[in-house]
Amino acid sequence: MADAVAESDLKQTPLYDLHVELGARMVPFAGYSMPVQYKAGIMAEHQHTRTKAGLFDVSHMGQAILIGPDHETTARALEALTPSNFVELGPGRQRYTVLLNGEGGIIDDLMVTRPVSQGDDGRLMLVVNAARKDVDYAHLREKLPENVTLQVVEDRALIAVQGPEAVAAVAAHAPKAAELDFMSAAPMEFDGIGCHIARAGYTGEDGVEMSVPAGAAEAIARALLADDRVEPIGLGARDSLRLEAGLCLYGHDIDETTSPVEGAITFCMQKRRREEGGFPGDERIQAELKDGPGRVRVGLRLDGKAPAREGAEIALPDGPVIGTVTSGGFAPTVGAPIAMGYVPADHAATGTALELIVRGRRLPAAVADTPFVPNRYYRKPKS
Amino acid sequence: MTTYFSKDHEWIAVDGDIATVGITTYAQEQLGDVVYVELPEAGKALSQGDEAAVVESVKAASEVYAPIDGEVVEANDVLADEPAKVNEDPQGAAWFMKMTVGNADQLTALMDEAAYKAYVETL
């Protein structure tokens, strides 16, 4: 995960000074100096997020806006690069998608939001992975039609608040946040500061991601941390939380060689797009949808206590190697080691007995359903 | 009994010809929450610098190297069930292994507690 970059070359987010003041251990990540953990430690931070609320600085991620003449034009432009339906994405709704290369491999995974305001018609807001910003932006600029432009947002920070008490803590300052449904977003004031808040996240818990003015980020973070329910959470727990939630980490669980079908993220492909195609790599992806992929990402549970990490080989019991672990570690909420990795589709059924090879030893494991910990996303009651 | 320290953040408590080896408080703090410890079996012959044990935190696996030559006489099986003891009492109950002192000359190159403290200050 760590990049070999000199400390001085690392970028800082608007919350850097606050991290240091809070006693964070700072590490290089995607060109930024980021908190991997605070004083409480990864285990306590993980548990706090699952039971109360955690605050994450995710300002290293890329925020950008696609700007076209009207929603249909901008949506079609993005549909040409992704397998998702954006034409029918409603105002104020958010959708997870992937940028695809010509072979149907994943250039990046990202969140796309259609602004709720009619005045923003023709705009789609993107949040992309920090390590893929340059690649994504170059790709978009090359592929977008002339009447749709990419505007990179440099003056906003991104703060995630996640956990069963996260929305209550945010709503104390931004009451409208409590009205948001899962995967919806709206502009609103947080203590009088203009923010854009989405009800989404990367932990499997209820919560929000807040795009805030860079200059106000520290004040907003301090206001939230003053709430007893909210503690700062580093990248270490962010990783263990998303792993338990069964969510992919780009560059590890999905990359330019894996398709969304192999990556088991076909929920990003809506019905019209699956049927019509019209996206990069559609021949491969539609064939995989029809006939099944050769390999597929699965969850893995280990019987013992030893974790299997990225790169560990997956083998049949007393048999040949059939795949590789792409993410793995100790899962604090599960209380046991878990992993994800790719196996041939005929060995992907839940419960299939496998072995994970760690330091030459074969550890018994089995294919497991994901998420490993049940999602607790908020779904608005239908009125 | 004399306790030595290595630059790899191990402590080595020597009593006669048996050395008890563990990791230091500093090492434990750097690792964070320990979730698994893999220890060598009794009878294993180690040369200085050999991989003797593996300690896994939530985040990563780290090797523990043999600080001296010797043969493992006992591993601390308590750590198999209670790896978190490494965080709680690294320089006491959470010792990793007992080994023979195969080459007493190697001990002289290790640090005493004061020298180790000074070394940690420089990190």
C-alpha cells in the first residue's frame, strides 16, 4: 500500500495538521501523507465505527464534475465509458460504476452523483480513487465528446462519517442529512457552511460522505469530533471495515485485467446496459454475463487464526493452485481472518473447501458469502 | 540474568546457557494490535538472522529474526490463543521463545537497556 516517495514529496490534505495534532501515525498513501491510525489503534477504531461513528479524511480522493449541455448528453457521454445507466439516474441520486478499457477491464471504480438542483442540469459529480486520478482524468479528457468537459475540483475536501450513529452526529449540524436515503445526495449547510452530502460510504455501515470547502474542512471535522460519538479513524481500519463489507479495493481486488463480472460487481450494470451493450469491452462482458466468467472474485473464510494476505495462493485441498488472494487480513468484527480472491468459477460456490498457502503452509479455508458482516445501509421507508 | 536488546527490537534475557527472546515495547507499539503469532517448534536450529517467528497485526505480517545462534527449546504456546498479550506485556508474559546460546560472542554485539533506549530515541 505504501508508495516509495520521499516524505517531502507527499501531498497533504486540508486536515493534515489536525491528524498530527490527534496523534495520528502518518504514512505515504497514493502520493499523500495520510493517517493509518490514531492513538486508539486499528482494532479500537474499527470497533468504534461499527458501534458508534468514525470520521475519515478521504480528501485524497479525486473530486471532479462532468459538465454538458443537459443531463441526457452528459449521461450518454459517461455511459459510453461505463456499463451503468446514467440517463435514468434521478436528480439527487448516486450510483457506483467503473470506467472500462477496451478489453472490459476496470480502469477505476467511482461514485457518480446527479445533482438534485435543476440549475445543475447537465452535471454529474464524480469521486475517483486517489491513486487513479491522473489516469482517470486523462482517459475522460481523451474520450469525452467536445460538448462535455471535465472540471477537476481542487478546492474541496472530502470527509466520511460512518457508523450507526454517524447520521445523527452529522444531522446535529446539518439537519437535512437525516432526510437523505441511501445512495442519494444533496447540497446543504453544515453550521452555515455550504457542503454537498451523500448518504454512502465504504464500511457497510450507514453514514455520509461530505464534500466540503477545503478552508472549512478542519472546522467541520473539529465540530464532529467534539461529539462524544465520533472518533477519528485511519486508513488501517478503513481497510478492515471495507474488507468485512466485501467491498473492492482498486488495484488489489479489481484492476485493468478484471472485468466487472469477474470482480462480482455486476450490481453496477443496470438492465438496459447489460442488454444493449455499447460500452468498452461489451463483447467480453456480455459473454461473461451469458455464459459465466472463467474466474470470479469470492469471499474466503479461514478456519484457523493465521491471516492470509494479498498474494497468498489459493489451492484445492491437497491439490493444485487455482487462484490468488487479492485482499486479506484479520477481521475485527468477525473475530477471525477473512480474505477475498479469484478462483475458477467452478470452485466459487459458497462452502467450497480450499486451502490458502501462507509461508509454505496450507491453511484450510472455504468460500464464504460477502459481506462478511451484514450491511446496515439506511433505506428510507416507502411512503 | 542479563537482558540484551537488538536493533530489530528484540529483547534477549540470558540465564546461564538459555536465552528467552521477545519483542520490545517499542516494537509492539509500532506493530499495533497483534492478532496472530507464528512461533518455531522446539528443536529447531537457528542461525543469527534466520526468520524465527512471524507476528501479524491487523495491518501486516512482520518477521522476527533469531538474535543469536541456538536451538529452540520452548515456544510460548500461550500466544497462540492470546496474541493480544504481545501488546499487553511484550517484555514479560508475552515472550516468544527460549533458545540455547549457541555462540556467546554474539551477545557482546547486542545493546544493553540504556543503549537500546538511546537507539530508540534516534528513530
